[in-house]
Amino acid sequence: MTSTEPPSTPPRAWRQLLCPLLAAPFPAIIGAVVVQVVAAALSGLQGYAVGTSVNIRTNIRVAATDSGV
């Protein structure tokens, strides 16, 4: 009696096929996350710098007004 089932692929062959396919997106995902984190950090620094600049200008104006300049 012959079997009509297709021959099964050995587990090792599946592993060799699937591992690269599953691992391929990870560097891109990690790179995208790093880019987002750096962008957020730079955005925060930019906001801090703008806020500090506005505060310094305000303090200069207040000091000039107080001294009568």
C-alpha cells in the first residue's frame, strides 16, 4: 500500500529556511527605533534650547526695564 501524503521536510531544513526570513526584519526595526529615539531626544533638546533662549531674552528685557535703560 502506498501513501498519498507528500514527503515531509526535515525539521532542520525548515529551520534553515525560516531563521533568515524571521531574522531579516529585526535590523530594520531596531534601526527605525533608534532613529525615532534620537529624533525625540533632539526635539526635546531643541525645545529646551528655545525655551531657555526665550527666558534669557525675557530676563534681559526685565533687567533693562528695571534699570531704566
